[in-house]
Amino acid sequence: MRSPSPFRALWGANALSNLADGLVFVTMPLVAAGLTDDPRGVAGLATTYALVRLLVALPVGVYVDRLDRRTLIVVANLLRGVAVLGLAVAIQSGLASLAVLYAVMAVVGVLESAADGAAVAVLPAIVPGDRLDRANARITGTQLVADEFVGPPLGGILFALAAAVPVYATGGLWVAAGAVALALPRRARDAPSPPQRRVRRRPCSARPRRASAGSPGTASSDPWP
């Protein structure tokens, strides 16, 4: 299957975004562990992220239905990138705190809900219905590999270099994802309805049909009543 350019843009943006997800979920607890000795403070990052996503699920869904999904994907990724790059600067300059980490994780949770919801909604609008299953499988497979198998070990390796390195990498990946998503079509909202084929109905013939050629004794039938 030769994927259309809009699908490649969505696929690429999702791959970059999911790789950033894998990095951030390893990096943030490591950064937090360097800021506090309280394990509850470290564990609370994941709780904050999950709770924020739960609370904003319905409001974000409303905005996904009303707003341009391409714009949502681009803006959500760019804002995540800017927030995390700001955190990287704070870490490098020694200004980071646990409160800043919690705030960044909350922002990331809100924006990720928007980006993920818009990506799911825009897919049927850019992929034909008969290719939708394959497109979903490709995106899901890429997400699994990037988020679970590539991002976490890469985050650990980069953190060994310096605490700010994987944070810079995460922010850069989200900015790149937003840039790639610019290739999506504008106003990509709902999937186009399939064209309706006009069928001309033939009037019924009162005369008996002749047997079809090559099939003696078998009368052909009119498909229309």
C-alpha cells in the first residue's frame, strides 16, 4: 500500500511524539530523584500525569470535535516541546524544582490528550476506508516500538551524559513532531462520505425472457423487481 502524503505526515509526527513520550517517562523520575529524597514526590509525577489526563478527557474531546484537528496536533506538540525545553534550561541552570516538574507534567498531560485525540479523529479523514485497518496497525506498531522499546533505554543513556540532555531531546522531538504535522491537510475534520452511485432502474418487462445464450433451458432473470 502506497500511503498518501498526509498519512505519512501523521505517521511521522506520531512516531516522533511517541519517542518523546518514552524519553519523558524515564527522564522525569530520574530528574525528580535528584531533587528530592522522598519517594512519594517521585511517584507523584506519574499520578499527576494520569489524573490530569482523566480530568481533561471530556473537555478535550469537545474541543477536538469543534476545532481544526491539524491545528490541534501542531499546536499541542509545539507547546509540549516549548514547555519541556524550558524545563531543560531550568535544569541546566540549576533553577529546576519539584514544583516545576509537576507543572510541566500536568501541561504535558493536557496537551497529550489533545494531540492524541486529534490524531485518532483525523485518521479516517486522510485514509480510505479500505486501508484504515492497515493504517491503524502501522501507527499502533510504531507507537509500541517507540514508546516502549526505544524511548526508555535511550532516555537512560542520555541521562547518563547529563540530566538536561534527554530533556532537551524530548523537547526537540515534540517540536519536530509539530513541524511534521504541518503537512497534514487544512481543515481535516470528518471523513468524506463515499460517493453515492446513481443507479437507473429499468422498468419491468411483461414479456417472458429468452433463455440466455450458452445456457439452454435456463431463463435469465432481471436483477431489478
